[in-house]
Amino acid sequence: MQHRFANINAWTVGAVIIIILLFLPNLTIVSGLFTPSNENWEHMKEFVLWGFVKNSLILTAATAFFTIMIGLSLAWLIAQYDFPMRRFLKWALILPLSIPPFIGAYTYHGMLSHTGIIQTTLRDTFGVTLNPAFFDIMNLPGAIFIYTMFLFPYVYSITQVYLSQQSASLIESTRILGKGPWKTFFQVVLPISRISIIAGASLVVLEVLNDYGVVKYYGVQTFTTAIFQTWFGLGDIESSIKLAASLMGFVILILMIEKLLRGRRQYSYSTTKVRPLPLITLSGWKAAAATGYGFIILSLAFFIPVAQLIDWTVLTFGTIPMGEFMSYVKNSVFVAGLSASLIIIFALIVGNFARMVRGRLGKLLPRLTVLGYSIPGAVIAVAVVTAFIGLDRFLAPVYVWAGFSTTLVLSVSIVLLVTAYIIRFFAIGYNSIETGYDKIGTNFRDASRTLGLGVTKTFFKVDMPMMKGAIISGFILVFIDVLKEIPLTLILRPFNFDTLSTKAFQYASDEKIMEASQASLLIVGISALAIVFFYKFLERELD
Amino acid sequence: MFVAIEDVCFSYSNAETKALDNFTLKIEKGEVISILGRSGSGKSTVLRLLAGLEKPEKGRLVIQDEVLFDNKTFLQPEKRGIGMVFQDYALFPHLTVAENILFGLFRMKKAEKKKRLQEVLELVELQDFGKRYPHQLSGGQQQRVAIARAVAPNPHLILLDEPFSNLDAELQGKIREDLRDILKKANITSIFVTHDEKDAHILADRIVRLKDGRIDFVGRPCDMLDTYRQPGMQQPSTKGFVEKNLIGIN
């Protein structure tokens, strides 16, 4: 037992403090469950709660189903067959992730509306007027369509990488044993790739539960919208904590189901020599169908919305004063840069701690911090605000002593927003840093220490320079997620503080869809660039 | 006694059996010791414990009258003055050969550093390779850089973990001779771990054979050969030998 904590030092202290700070706000939610319920809560429970639950269930289940269908079919095509444009589609199919669902939602609504390109073209060019209800996307099925289009790459990318790494002999032996391509798919490919499908689909489900922009804009009542309505509409934070706690229970249930489905079935190779799958070349109509299918999905999920955004941006360019627009850009870059830097610094400390300690506790503690990513933004918002108001109350005497005119200081500052970002996105940065630490292993650190350098000096002279890649990629991933984030930013930002995403959302909510395009296009452009960067970066790493 | 390892016990947190069970060994200055054993016999653990990369459950470690570990003390690895050559060499890939060697010389003055760098580069016959990066070197050259880096700060003791395992057979023979020359020239006490008896016979002044975390044989290489040659003996009896050599097994 004694040797487990052989290296307790400042790193340990720092890491434990960070882990507690990241985890603590979530406890306020759990404690909210045990406060006595008020009239609003009783009313909600009786009349509306089931409606939210039903909508949230339908949304998540249907989106999971469709994203698996599209993601898995594309992954299988790309991993097993060769057809025209395969190399391009292979990475381009990840691009829809660069469009935040709420931007996709209002873009599709704009295109399909009475004055949108589809109906006007039909009217003016072909003289056809159809029932407007036919074009109504602002409903539950519409939201499912939007989520499916912009979230399927989670399933696609994870499954495709997994399938491409499958040992060729596994698939080949199935074929030799006399199974056709369909039987191979259902009897071998599907079962072995189950883990990656579940991993991708659970990311999709968590994103759907987290999302606020799409359902708010389309007027679909879900858990998330209910939390904010109770909070701001009714001014009843206690009931919204209870809602948040129920949602968190729901998320924990999903995580448990995921764990259960994955279970002990950890497939691993029985041989170390994994030969990649040789591609089967398709020709004729089969090749055309494969390319066509890929391009239809890619167009619906990326090219069409982006073309529309470009069109609107050109039309409205100059209507938003440049100075104003630049201030949103500046705010976005500031909060995203600050949060990403802090997350990476914290992740480096916690990650270094994780590899110093031994035993189960040491492995478990850092895992706790990753939970934040599965907790929806609405829940984190409630948790952080509750915690900060408590903190302000505690610090009130200090504020009075310092001569502040108010005792609400931290809870109305940018600190609140950045804290919420850190809790929500810590996992993204941490995963990247953890992979970096895993990759360099402990030998370089040990070598440095036997050469006379302490833990901290070793960190700066050996670990940091060797993890440059992991640090940069972690930073970019967090930066982009913050850039796209909507519910936390909308609710926790200081007064008069607008970012690209909040401005895009507000314009769209005010039916100024075209004005929203400029900010949206910038978000999509930066995210798409990052995706291309990663693809090239990863490809080079694999070589 | 120059190095004393007394009654050291250690087990890894995820294992049930002890990696080392009351391990005791005394080493004279300038001696080259080989720890021989199959994988999982606990041989690398001895090096990691001496270097301070793991903490023993109990026992005592002393080098040149300085206590590295006992029930009150645990000296951090950077304070021990022990050099180590890792199995995969662990050369810092972002630093050149010269920078790798200078890494541990931060306490020296500039002129002194430069002189020492030249000395160790000559010792391992890599004078012209200072500006290269590790990935631009062959396996044998990388190993020599790793040795130069470990020797440069003038450690009391140098530890080598499976120094030949990453080299192809042809190179092994040559490197073995080189290593023996380098170690003797530098006159540093050293312990190296290997699973290959041939390595141990050629290089070591004394061989310690480990089995399941316990010492199974200690003695000169030629004695080990003799024990095998006695007719009708399958396992060398080492008990008397061990006692004679002040090696305690509890």
C-alpha cells in the first residue's frame, strides 16, 4: 500500500483541487433532488413532465436509429469497397460535424420557408404551388432530420476507423467459409463493430440531450427547453434543479446502458499481425450507386446548407456594421481561447497526476472529471449558477469590505461562463492530453529523473515538448466546441456580451435568418478547417 | 561495501505475488554485475528500485554510505546519482545526440560541460554524431548514445536494462565487447539485466540468477558453468555457495 503514493507533491495537490472543483457543481444538482418540492413542480409533474420525457425519448431514439443507419452504411462502404471519389468522401463525410445543429436547423427552415429558395423556385420557375404544410420542418420529425444529418459523422467516423483496422483474415475467412457479402455483414461485421457503433451512437444521444438551439428554434418541448423555461419563465430555480436532476438521471441511465451493451465483450485480436482489409473494387451501376449515396448524404448535410449560408452572406454583406461584427469575433476568440488554454493546463496537471499514482483510486479520480461532457449544458448551467450564487454569498463580506456596490460579483462575470465551459468541455481536452501521455509512456520521464531532473523540470523539458501534438489538437478541439456552444453561452454570458454563436442564434430567433448567416459561416468555416487539419495531421501520424 | 541492497521486498499493485522477496545483494566498487532471469522473474524490478522509480515495501538501500531507502528515507530518483540505460534507450526524440548527453550535465559550468561531452562521445566513438537526432542513428549507435548519456554525469552506479534485446544478433556480439570496454574504461560500478546467459558470461564479473523474485544463484560466471557440468545434477545447488558469499536468503 505504502508505495502507491511514492511521488506525492505539488502536482498531486493541484490535480486533486482541480478534480474537486470540476466535480463539485454537479453535487448541487443531486442535492436539489432532496429539497421539498413546490407547487410548480407538482404541477409540472402532473401535466407536462411526461410530454418532455416522451419528446426527449423519441428524439434520442429516432436520431440514434437514423444516425446508425447512415453512419454504419457509409462506414462499411468506405472500409470495404473502392469506388469513384472514395478517398474524398472518406474524410469529407466528417465535415457535417462542422455545422452546429442549430445553424443547420435555421438554414433548412430558411430554405424551405415560403420565401425560401425551394418554394420560390417552384412558384416562379415552374408555377407550382404546393401545400405549405409539406415544407414545414419546424416539428419533431424535422428536428430528428436535422440531428441525423449533422450528427451521423460521430457513428460514421468511429465505425469507419474501426472497420478499416479490422484484420483482413477475419473477413476473408468468413467469405471462404461460404458466406456472401450480406451474411458477412450481418453475422461478422455487425457484431464485431458493435462497440464502435454504440460508442458513436451514445455520443449522438448525449449531443441530442444537450442540444438547446434546435428544439428551441423548432418549438419542440424537451427536457432542456423545460429547464430553461422553468428557470427564466417561471423564475423557479428549485424546480429547474429538479428537472436537471431528472435529466441527469436519464443521462446516467444511458451511460449505464452503454456500459451494459458493451459489457465484457471486449473483442481483441488473437494475432498481433493485423493486415488491413483489401478493398473490393466496385464497377458499373454499383459504383455509381455507392458514389451517389455518399454524395447525396454529403450534400444534404454539408454542401447545400453551406451554399445557402454563402448565398445569404453575400446578399447581406455590409448590413451588419463591421465594428460590431468584429466585437463578436473578438469575444468568441477570447472566451474560446481562454477556456481552451485553462482546460489544457488543467488537463496536463491531472494527466501527469494520473500517471504518477497507482491503484484504483488514482485511475478513478481523473475519470470523474470526464463526466462533465455527458452532462447536458442546461444541467451544468443550473449547477454552476447555483454554486456561484452560493460562493458570492460566502464572499459577500469581502465585497462589502472592498467597496463593491453589489454582492453578486462572480455570478455575473465572465468567470461564471468560463467555469461552465471548463466543466462541460474538460473531457475533450483531457482525452487528447491523456492520449499524449499514453503515447510517450513513462520511460522518457524516468530517464530524465535518473539524469537528475525533478518532476516539474522533467515536465517542462521532456513531457511538454514531446506532447506538442496532443496539446495543439486538444486546444483546437476545445476551442471549436466553445465557439459552437449555445445554451451555456446564451444563459451565462455577462450582460451585453455577445459571441458569434449567440448572435447567430438571436438573429435566427428574430427571423433575421439572412443576417445570421455571416456569423454562422465563420463558425462553420473555422470548424471545417480544423477538421481538415486533423484529418491531414492524423494521416501523417499514421504514416 | 559500495552498494548494499538489504532484505528488499516489492510487489506491483496489480499482482498477487511478490516481484521481489527479501532480496539481498552487496556489490564492490567497479564490479560488473549481471542479473539473469526469465521475464517476470523480477530482474528489472531490482533496477527500478535502485533508481528510485519504484518504492520498496521494506528493506534498505545504501550506496557509498548514503541511505537511499529505509523505513524513514526515500530519496527521489533525481537525487540518487544513479545512471540508467533503458531497454528502449528512451533517447529524447526532440533533442540532438549532444543535447541528450548534456541533459544531465546542468550542474556543470559551460566549459566543463563541453569537455565532458567530448569525453563521453569519444568513449562511445561517436565524435561526429553530436548534431544528429536519435532517429537518424542505427540501433547500435542509439544504444551507445544512451550509454554516453547515462555515464556523462559521473554516476556512482549505472544500471542497464536488457541492453542487447533491441539489437540484431550480428550486432550483439560486437556491442557486447564494446560495452565491456566502455564500462571498464569508465570504471563505473554497473548492474545489467539480461535473459541471455551468453551476455552474462561475457560481460559480468559476477552473476545473480533470479527465479520468482528470489535469488537462485550468485557467483562468478565460470562457477555457474561448473554447476551445470556436474554429472547427474539438474539444478545447481547454490545454498552453500550463497552463504559463503554473504548473500542471505530468508
